[in-house]
Amino acid sequence: MKIWHAIVLGIIQGLSEFLPVSSSGHLVLFQKIFNVDLGGIDMFFDIMLHVGTLFAVCAVFYKDIINLFKKPYKNLVYLIIATIPAAAVGVLFDDWIEQTFFGGAYLALGFLFTALILLVTEIYAKRKSKQLPLSFKVAIPMGLAQAVAILPGISRSGATIAAGTFAGGSTQSVSKFSFLLSIPIILGGFAVSLFKGVFSGEFSQVFAQANADFGWCIALGVIVSAISGFFAIKIMLKAIKKANYKWFSLYLLILGVICIILQISGRF
């Protein structure tokens, strides 16, 4: 791995994790277009990039995170319940999803589906009158949407915000809860991947294969991911407030077309 790989991947991960454009889809697409081969260190590096985005969430929402552990703990309960669907899907179908979807074959469908959902959500959000506070009625649909968004190309933030909006949730409650939902998912993914890497011995191979710049690559990747993730959250909060998703929708439409072209040309 070269240092510029780390910087570019960190930027991509940080921005696409919180903007409604699918971080997993972008990483798959990037590797296909630029033919980036990270050898045996891809899994470990991916884990560290997610840690960077976790720092970004904690920096922006540290007050809300602290409030989760204050009585009456309602928001903490909502968070736990809403996390269960994605956690269950990840545990039960992780290997199948990775083998079936992470090769890029269905990436175009994921991007186009997200583009459609975002466009419909913007139209609905600007017409709806209900503004419900966070409740099980809002949290559970957002949790189910997050489970679907495990598939590459389907945006986690886009899917959860859409679900919360259609459930009648207020802009503020939906936006905060969507970002808070990312915390247990990132932590859970980090813990599971770390356990698998250590248990299988892959991480020992990672450090054995790594070049002299590997430590710098990890550090820069985490830092860049955290910084770009911080700005992505700020941008997304403004977009949610105005229900302005059409430009993200157009961007994903273009990506979907690019993926179709890559499939036709045999790159996927």
C-alpha cells in the first residue's frame, strides 16, 4: 500500500459513510475503477478507516451520546432495539453477503435504488405535516432500513433517514438518531472483524507483509477519514434540515450508469 492509497481511501470512507451515497459501494467501485490491490492488508485497513469515522460521530454528537446514559434512558432503549435488525443480518448472513454482493455485480442496483429513495424522500418530506418525536414508531423502521443498507450501494444514512421521515419523525430526531445508529454498527463491525483477524492469524500476516510505510498509511487513513467524516456530517445535517437530497440522487444515478458500463465492459 502506498501513502496516497491511504489518503484517498480515507477521504472516500469519511465522506461516503455519512453522506447518503454508500461507503461500501464507493470502496468497491473505487477498487474496480483504479484497480487498487491492497494485498493482505485490506481488511485491517478497512477496520481502521471505520474507527476514523467513529471518531467523527463522537466529536459531533458527544452531548447526545452522554445523554443516552441519563434517565429515563428512552433514547438508549430505542438505539438498542433499532440496532438489533442490522446486527442479526450481519451475524447470520455476513459471509453470504460478502460473497454475493461485494464483487460489484449488484452495485448498480444498489446505487439506483438509493437514488430513487432519496428523491422520493425529498418530495415527501417537503409535503408532510407530521413531525413526531423519537419513538418506537420512528426508531424501528429506521433500524430495519439500516439492516437493508448492509448491502453495498444502499446508503445506511440515506435508508435510515428515509425510513424515519416516512414514519413521521421530525427532522431533528431523525437526523440525530440516524448518526447515533452508526455507532453500535461501527463498533460491532470493528469488534467482529478484529476477532476474526486475530483468531484466523490474518493480522499477523498483515504486519509480516506490510512495507515500511504501513504505519503511516494507517495513521493517515484514520486521520483523513475522521476529518472528512466530520465535514460530511455537517454537510448532511444541513441537507436533512432542508430535505435537499436531489443532488445526491443525481450523483447516485450517474454512479449507477457508470457501474452498468463497467459491467458491460467486463470490469465487474
